[in-house]
Amino acid sequence: MVKDSVYIIMPVKDSPLTTEEAIRAIVESGHTLCVYDDFSAPENAARLDQLKDELGIAVIHLSKRTDHPSPNYRTVLIEAQRECLRQGAHLVIVESDVVVRAKTIDRLAEAVRPGRGLIAAVTTDEQGHINFPYDYARGWTADGVCRKRLSFCCTLLTNELLHAYDFAQLDEKKNWYDVTISHLSQQLGLENILQISNTVLHRPHSSRPWKQLKYTNPLLYYWRKLTQGLDKI
């Protein structure tokens, strides 16, 4: 079955309300989930453990595995890749500010073909309008090959891609890797697919609200990015 061919992960950093909604949506779609808790506040980490017992999800607290400060996306990717290769599964990343629909993940998996690297669902706001990070796709009318970068908001990384590149080689100095891996997939000769017909609700940057400055005060955002070494992609 489709649900048995994917390994679904969700990196989490606080934002308890959006995170719980995102988790429940995946479970309600009939899939299992592994949550990687990236140094959430104690009360939020404890809530994840409660959800583990209630919903049957797996929860990995990165604070028990590393003393490297959040974000630890590279560590998550390395661990998830190893598990996918062990299982022979595709990796699906759903971020904690994204709410999937009943068939979202199945439709990602059904689009896997030889020669494909990343397959992403397009993100929308509550009104159904395409929003960040896929602003560039407004006006697109069909699913297809995307030569721009794909986000990890709700994205499948094929087992073929996972076999082709070892995530342990990713630059440790970066915070985020969606741009890097989008480009790597293409460099490896694989196609990246954006599914315009497969939509998910996205509330951007709910777990890291300081990044909202990108829209409300871009000068301050880029000053913090440059002077504090934040948001390295």
C-alpha cells in the first residue's frame, strides 16, 4: 500500500497549536509519523509525548541526541535518510506549519517515477490562494517539472534521490537545506515536480515568528540574518 512505502517526518520547534493541528491531519489521513522535536520548550516537548501516547506517533527529542543548538535540520535529514534506506521507503517531510488533506501524501507517493527526485504539494492560504514559498507558481494550471527550488513544506524525496546523495555531506554551516537539495536533485539528473493540483494549508514561519520580519520589516530581517548568522540557506 502507498502508506507503507513512505516514511513521514515532521521537524518541530514549539508553535504548539499549529504543530498539533499538523500532526492530527497526518494521522487522520491514515499515515504514521515521526516527529523530531528540535529543542522545544519543556511544556511543548511534554505535549508531544502526550500526543505520542494518544495518537501512536513516534517522537524523537533531539536534546537527547545532540547538544548542537536548534535548528538541527541536517541531523534530522541524516537520521531520516538512514531510516528510509533501511526500509526501502521514500521520505516525506511535512513541516509543523502545514496542514495536509486526506489524500495529500498518497498523491505525492503516486507521482513517484524513475528519474524523479522531489515531489512537492503546493502551499495555499486559508482562502486557497497559493502563498509563500510558491509565489512564483501563481497562474500555473497543471502539475509539472519545476526548475525553481522546492520547499520542504510538504515534499517527498524519492528513494532514488536518497540513494544518490549522502546527506551527511550537507554543509554543517547552513540552517536549511531545501534550496541545496532542490539543486542537487537537478544536478543528479533527476526531475523535481510541483503538484499544483495537490494543495496544503500553509501558515508560514509559525515556529520561528521572527522570520515574519521578512514581510513586515525586511530591512530588520536582513540585518538580523547578516549580523546574527540566522536563516542560512
